[in-house]
Amino acid sequence: GAFFDHDKGKSHSSGKLLYNARIIPYRGSWIDFEFDHKDLLYVRIDRRRKLPATVLIRALGAVGDTAKKNPLDFKGSTEEILNYYYATETIYLQSAADFEKSVELELLPGQRATRDIKTKTGELIVKKNRKFTRAAIKKLEAAKMTKLPIDADELFTKVSAYDVVDENTGEVILECNEEVSQEKVDELLKRDIKEFKVLFIDNLNVGPYLRETLMLDKIESPEQAIMEIYRRLRPGDPPTPETATNLFSNLFFNPERYDLSKVGRLKLNFKFSLEEPLDGQILTKRDILEVIRYLIDLKNGKGTIDDIDHLGNRRVRAVGELLENQYRIGLVRMERAIKERMSLQEIETLMPHDLINAKPVTAVIKEFFGSSQLSQFMDQTNPLSEVTHKRRLSALGPGGLTRERAGFEVRDVHPTHYG
């Protein structure tokens, strides 16, 4: 599933909490999202070098959505990315010094009024520099006010949500993700453009992390983003659009290479209230976008982190399952051997038994029962030693912990051990 955590302030000298998220599949590539100390969001695929997370978001625009239920039509443009993660407000320009913004009731709590706000009848609702309370917001709603005055200082920290285009000349005056400035406002008024949309970022409840990460990454199109990811995963290979797209869609969207398992899909659905059917065991675009959204919410102070040592986040792999994995490995090896033989010999004269060699499969199974870490000679001195030996078997094992790596946290008794 998806796990969220922070580094408890250890990795940077300032002691700042750096949040991270990790999508762990049953088999396939891991994705890690992390904030650095400058509050920019990065992604690592399989623990390789980090990329700005917006590169991955953009790259999603180049592959089709794999969701079985209400797939997302996401093209990966800057405007789409910003509008997926941020609410917008409309700004109305009256003159070069007089501006208003639209009232978005759900965004108002916690905001400060920049001046006294009065209804048309002159009743004072919020004093200058006071926060909007619930009562004040109800009054606003009752008075049917749709616009609020906004000061120049506040306006000039805002960021445009779309390209603002002069319809007569087709010229872009204010680019998407560009800060509003006095020059831009004068220019807009000169062209008789009276309203435009900005992103809602107040640095209290909503931080500018994603838009700053977007400023950092110089990539314009999903195609470029996919090439960039290819360069990180296969350094030294010159990418072609075809190989890059193949690599990317095989990483997370190919059921043969990537499997969340039903448990993983259920956990993602539960965490982000999605409705993807349980047999959709590959990632969808919405999964990736929602993980990033949850991580940004954590950074903004909403939501909780997961405890990896909590037994609710661990599961027992029974013998059958371990055996199934070994068997899969054996079959894959056998498949390779068969393909090799078919390419070497004349196919017309061959019988099936000349091609198929069951040795890889039997060898893998024998190895599993013979020399796997979990196949141990039982300590049978007395009943108690048998029980303790069986209990010790658990957390070690293939793909599990090793003695050397097991840290303090893992050995500790966790409250959830007591049921």
C-alpha cells in the first residue's frame, strides 16, 4: 500500500520534519516521494537519484489511464497539475489600485481581512486584520456578498492559475504559475482584461510546495518528462521516445511487471476513498496523484503518518505464498530457456520435450525446501524449545529482515503485539 512518514527531524541540521511517502507493491518498482529542506517535492523510483516530483506527474500525461472505474483524463500540462492540487479564486480588476477577489466560502476560515469588511447596508462583518470566523462567514453568506476587496500587497503574492491571453492579439500576458505584479496588472488593464484566476495559497493552510517544484523543473511536455525518467533509470542509454514510453508504462502500469496485490489495492482505496475494483492490481494515475496530494496535506498539517512497526501494517506470508513466488521464478527461468532453444534450432523438426526442460522449476523448489532461510532443522530438545523456535521464525526470511540490519525499532515490543 502507500505509507506516509517523516524523518523525525534527523536528516537535516535544522531539525525540520521532512515528510515522505512510499508506494510499496507486492512486486514491482517502489516509488518514494520526499520533501527536502527547501520544501520542494522530489520522487525516487527504485531508490535511484531523485527527480522533481512534477516530472513524474507530467509523465503521466503520456500514458493512458489504467483505471477500470472513472479513468482520469490527465494530459500533464502545468495548468492541469496546478488545478488538481490547488483551489482557485477569481480576481477582478477595477482600476490600477483597486482590486477585488471572489468569495470562496470554503477557503475563508483562518484568513485575515486586509481591511474592514462591510455589507451593502454598512454593517461591519469583520474588522481589519481579524480572522474570518464561522459566524462572520455565515453573515457574508446571508448578505450574498460575492466579492471582497483585496490589497495590492496581497494580490502581488498571488500566482496565476491559467495563461491569461489577450483575445485580440492571442498574446500571453500572464503565464500560468507566474506571480502577479504591478506591471502585469497595468498591462492587463490596458488590454481591457478585467478578471483572471489565481491559485489559492495562503502559506497557513495551503503551502506553495508544488508550484515551487514546478518552477524548478524545466520540463514542458509529458514526452520530455518520460525521456528524463528514462535517463535517470538507464543512465548511459540514449533514449528514444518509443523506448522511454515503454519503460515508463512497464514500470507501474503493466500487470506482468507490477502487482499491488488485493491487499495493497484495498489499502489504497481505503486511504484515498477510491472506488477501483480489487482486481485492478496495477497503479492508476489517480493513485499517484492522490498519494502526492495526501503528502502535501501532511506538510500543510492535515492527516496522520503511519507507523511501520504497527502490526496492522504488516502481514504474514504463509508457506503457500512463499512457495508460489519461488514457483513463479522457476517458470520464468524455464520460459527463458525455451525461448533460447527456439531461437537456436529449427522449429519444424522439434518435439515439445526437446524444448521443455523442467530442471529450473524443480531446482528452485528443492532449493526452497532445502536451503531457504526459513527451512530450518527444528530444535526438538523439549516442547518449550520447539515453540520458541517456531516463534522466532517469523520476521526473518527471504525479503524480510536479516540479523545485521534489524534495528532497534523492529526488535522492540510494539503496543499492537498485545492485541
